[in-house]
Amino acid sequence: MHLIQHSIGISPRATVEMRPRKRFSIINCRKGLAVKIHKGALLLATGIAIGALTSGVLRAQNPPPAFTIAEIQVTDPEAFKDYASATGAGIPAAGGRFIVRSGKSFVINGEPPKSIAVIQWDTLDQARTYFESPDYKKLTPIRDKASKFRAFSIEGAAR
């Protein structure tokens, strides 16, 4: 025994302490597996939460565009020119962009409109701000006197 201890570098007076090994059992395996599954589920839930928050922030950074659609039947062309020139300057200044101004069309169903205008805005709030502004409110008596006018603004599909 001394020869073996001496050849591997252990002093004859040294004592070797043996640690008991964990006993392999199905219960220990299940506990370890349960801990791993629990940690995995926690990581998955954290990832889902971060993804949901991130997509909400991205959506908030890119709100959908808005469109104003106006159906116009001009009854007094001379008076309507004042309204058209004022909105022709005011809408772009407010951030809107005319994308349709009485172009060619065909009817799918119902009565054909006399004239159509479609305005694109960055957001629905931008359209609301313009149409509720004092400058636009001053134009509504001219518009109402010179035309039969129906218009609405709507949010488009998300970008």
C-alpha cells in the first residue's frame, strides 16, 4: 500500500476523503428534467414578452397612413374655384398629398360620382388636424354654397 501511495505522490499519513456519489435514480432524472423544462419555459415566455413589446413599439413608430375621400358635385363652378385653390395650397402645406383628382373612372355599382378627390396623409390625426383647423373651417361656407360635398377620412392598411 505504501508503495502505491508513494508512487502516485500521496503521503502515507494523508487521508483520502471520498464524497458520496449522487445516486442515479428516475426521481433525480425527473427533478433535473423538470428544472430544465421550467427554465426553458421561463426563457420562452420572456422571449415572447420581449417580442410583443418590440412589435408594439415598432407599430407605434409606423402608424398606418390615412386617406380622405371626397365625392363632389360642383353646382357653382366660379365659386368652387376659390375653394379648390385654397385647399390646393392648404392640403400640401398641412402634409396631405392629392393622389386622385377627378381622373377617369368606371362604375362598379350604383350611381357614378361627378368628381372624386383622394388625399393621402401620414396619419389619421394629421388629416383630422387639417379639417378641424380654423383655416379650413373658413372655407366650408364657400364649399357648401358651390357644391354638394361628401367626404370622410379613413386609416389605411399598416405599412
